[in-house]
Amino acid sequence: MFKITELINCAKKLNKTIVFPEAEISERVIKAVEIVLKKKIANVILLGDEEVILSKSKCLKGAIIINPKTSELISEFIEKLVEIRSNKGLTTEQARELLKNNFYFASMLVELGYADGYLGGSETSTANTLRPALQIIKTKNDIKLVSSCLIMVGTKKHNFGENNVIVTSDCALNISPNADELKDIVLSTVQSAKTFCSITPRVAMLSFSSFGSGGDNDESVLKVRKAIELVRAKDKTLLIDGEMQLDCALVPEVAKIKSKNSNVAGRANILIFPDLNSGNIGYKLMERFGHLQAVGVIMQGFKKPVNDLSRGCKVSDIVVMTAITCLQAQ
């Protein structure tokens, strides 16, 4: 069985440093950091005014507090940011202004190795949380697209996936990915599944159609088929199949009828949705009516770990996402 406590225990062994850009403005972040420090899940850097942050808690011993507006690092960061954004013609003064933003400062801390990852978004929009990382940290060399995944955790009553866990993507970021973008989503999600769930990936490319049952000329079906071809060209060993409906992907009895020869159908543990509409609706149906626990959203595709919290997140969510960010930094 997949256990969140195992993620936390693994993170503890890594001694990673995570930046929290919203420490000055988020009570939830401060409460979560207290737990992270007490359980020694990660080393912590808090961004903001030291006096304001320390007024929120007396249990932040061990945390490093940096004020981007007065930090000794600012000269180095300005020089490096101008270099990174040289193709955009960024000036020294523009860089100085950007670095007053905690998320730009956090991105530079991670990019230059002062920290291993950053975690934000409890009080900030996804766009403002991720934009600095997209400009500074950027994506992995073989991946063009940042995407997201969720770990859906079942109970003993559920019988699907592997160890009662299914990884779903993309349910939060990309509205209508094309075939090449779906390929990137698959490859990133497979890596996430290996990192967090210790499973042998079996990828189902979802659709309203199962192997042509819904029509061979539909654009969305053709897109999924093309994505499968691209993934197989990139990784010939990966177990991936489709297009297939959700029941064909997860229910062995249905898979026997709809796809007798598939090595994924009926046994999938990674579900790739064709678009954000189906992905977002699908995971929430699994969570609310299937009573699965959704862990995430987890960002994937960045060169170095960056994660975006939901603005409705709980303190416990922030603690778990801290551990996940540490694991991504391995």
C-alpha cells in the first residue's frame, strides 16, 4: 500500500533546502513550516521581513530568514538574472525591480544552488507562482512543457492500479495539449510515478473511444494516437496503450471485451487525460465520489523543483508538498 508517511520519511533522509516565498503573508505556511522543522523534513528558507515573520511564530528555530529587499545576495542575483534574460534585453534596473518579488528571488536561490526547490501558491495565483520559474529555472532539456500530476490514493476497498495508487495527468495546467505536448506530459508523469510511488508504469491514454470504437476520424482521437507513437519512439520499453475509455483502462473484465491483446488495459496505473476539461473533472469525480485521496497538484518538467499550492490548501497539504519537493530534488 502507498503511504504518505513513507514520502515524508524518505524526504527526511535527503537533507534538502526548500524556500517558502509566502512566509510573511501566509499563516498556513508558517504553521506548516513549524511541522517541517519539528519533524526535520527539510531545511527551510523563509522570504520576507524577519521581524514580521518572527512575530507570527516562536517555533521557527533553524529556519533561515532572508529579506529580498535587503539581502547581500542582491548584487549577484541582479547580474545573473540580466545574463539569464539577456535574450529579452533585461536591464539592471529591471532585474533589481523583479527581484523585489519573492518568487523571482526564490527562483534565483534555486537556480544558483542556494536552495533545492521552492513551494508557493497558498496566497498567490498559479501564473504568478510559476512565471518566475519558467523564465529563470526553465524546463528540462528533453521536455518543452511544464505539466502537473496528482497521486490518487485508494483504500483497501479499492482494487485498481498498483498498491492502490493511480497517477493522473494533466489535471491542472494545460488546457488543450497537442500530440507533442501530450508526449511530454506522459514522459514527465512516468518519472513522477517512479519517484513517488515506486511502481512499474502502465500508461493508459484516455479518450471517449477505445481502440477506434468512437470513430477513427475524430481530431481528439487522432491526437492521442499520435502522442502514443511519439512516446514509443522516445521510449520503446514503456508500457503505454490507447486510445481507451476509463473503464477499459481500469477494469479487467471490460478490458477483456474491449482490448484482449493490450498489456495495459485493465491494469493501468497512470491515466493521461486528453485535455484539461476531462482531467480536472475526472480527478474531482474520483476524489469526491470515489473517495480517493488526491495528493498534489505536483508540478513536473522543471529543471529544478518548483511546486504550486492550491489557494485552498490545508496545513497538512503544505507539509506533504514540502516532502514531495525534496524528493524531486534527488
